[in-house]
Amino acid sequence: MQPLRWIKWGLVATGLIVGIIALLFQLRPSAAQWPHFPAPTTSGDARLSVSWLGTSTLLISDGNTHLLTDGYFSRVSKTALLGNLSPNPTRINDALTLARVETLDAVLVVHSHFDHALDAPWVALKTNADLVGSESTANVGRGAGMPEEKLIVADTGKPIQYGDFKVTFLHSAHVPQSPAIDALTGMGETIDAPLTPPAPVQEWKEGESYALLLEHPQGDILIQGSAGFVEGQLDGYQADIAFVSSVGLSRQPASYTDDYARNTFAATGAQIVIPIHWDDFFTPLEPGAIKPLPRLMEDLNTSFSQLDAAAKKYGARMYRLEPTQTLHFSRNTLPKVTPKNALRSTRTP
Ligand SMILES: [Zn+2]
């Protein structure tokens, strides 16, 4: 009788622990208190559009040239991470239909973790786009059977021209993570051979992490796909609007976000700051249904508060954009915060 009783209590205890963890994953912060980007969502005089499609996936267009960062649409579940990962063709097709994407000039990959690079070559193949990123990303493309002439390994600091967009990959860094997550995601490691799914999550190693600068006659855009930085990475560059990853900021020391801001949007003088990569990317990309990451994984309000304070300090404003929403703007239609010179003079030397 005694062993049976222990087994019974063991099962009850395990059930309780699993239940509590499941419950904790349901607790989510709300992004609703943060001000929404005030610009009209119809084009008008604005010549550029940026749609945020979750994670660090942004569709950028001037009507003639269409660029996509990452293109992560499979949004695998948390439990799927325990097995082998594969791109989900249905979700990729649905997302491209939702965003009205037929052809793309390039898919620009900010680093090679699964939530950035898993789908990128499949999206590139479907849209006849170049796949641009690190050598690790090129190996993800090779594993998907992409032709060599469509694989562009970024030369950091050297612009690539797509239509009127000048695209520059700049050497940057990933947001610091715990040693356990580092080990699971191959931080600081590269993908050295063609990677063909299905494969376990740890095969999508970081590769190189980049800041992206998209310069256009109608406005310059900075994209920081992971909340890391290299000191001085953007010195000498300018941007009008910055899309910056916020996930993980809440787990860094308080001074980190200020350093991050100083080396990203503040360095470029961008006055409009829009956080990205805060959505729960383990759920499908459904308009209106996407929530912030569970509180257990990310403290959105701390990350946003720090980013908002840093934006104000450097003469910029932080605005919220919801996943699947589109901004239409030109340099001249963006909300004005302070004169550019005043902003520059507030920078910490
Ligand atoms: Zn990553």
C-alpha cells in the first residue's frame, strides 16, 4: 500500500506543478497603456510603408521595392521547441496573403536563430527574393535548396542597393541571455554547413547579429532586431525612425537600456522609436489576437518603461505599434519631437 500512496501523491504534486506553470504562462502584461503611433494609417503624402508582422519581421516598401526582414511566420509552439523544427507552409502562405506580398526584392535576416531565420529561405524562394545575412544565414538558404546567386552574404558597412533603398548591415550584438538559453540557442556560434529542417532548435545558431539601416530619399529607417549593441555601431549614421527589439531589456541591469538607446536610435538621431519583438511569437499571426509574451518570459512594462524614459532623455518618443499594423510615412510626415540639433546635443559624449 505504502508505495502506491507515494505514487499517488507524486502524481498529484506533478499535476499541481504543471498546472501552476501553465497558469503562470497565462499571465500577461498589457501594452495598451503605451501611446499608439499617431500618424494616419492611410498613405496620403507618405511614400514609405512599414508593416510589423510580429517578432523582428518588418515589411518595408516604397511601392516599387519591397523588403522583408526575417519573415518568421511559422511561430512554432513552445512544446514544438522540444522536438524538431520545420517551417510551416500554411502559416507562411497565410502571412504572405495577409500582408499582400507576392514578390520581394530581398529578405534581410538580422541573425540566424529560429525566430528570425527558420522561414526566411522559404519566403525568399516563394517571392523570388535574395536572402541577405550572415554566412550562417546563407547556410540556412543552402539547406532549403536556394540557388547560390540568390544568397548574399552581407559585408558589414557596405551598402547594397535595392531600388531606391540603400541597405546596410552593421555589426551588432544579441541581447544577453541566461547561460542555459545561450547553450540552447548556440549564442556566439555559427552554422557552418547547409541546414535542412526538420532539425532541433539548437541548430539555428546565432551567426552574426546585425543592426540594419535602410536609407531612402523619403526617410531613413533603423532596425535593431535583437536588443543588443556594439558601442559606436551607428556612429556617423542617421535615421528618422527606429524599430528596436525590446524583449530581454527587463532582465538587464538598469543602465543597460540607456546604453542600448544611446547606441541605437539616439546615435542616429531618430526621433520616433517603435518597440518590436515583444509579441508572443509562440502563437499564430492573427490580427487582433496577438498578445505580449507571458510575464514569466518577459516583463513588458519594465522594458517599455526603460525604453520610453531613454527615448525622452535623447529627445525621441516611443510609440506602440500592434503586430500586423502598417505605418505610412515620409520623413516630413513623421511627428516632430524636438529640433534635430537639440537632440544631437543631448547625446552623452
Ligand atoms: Zn536571437
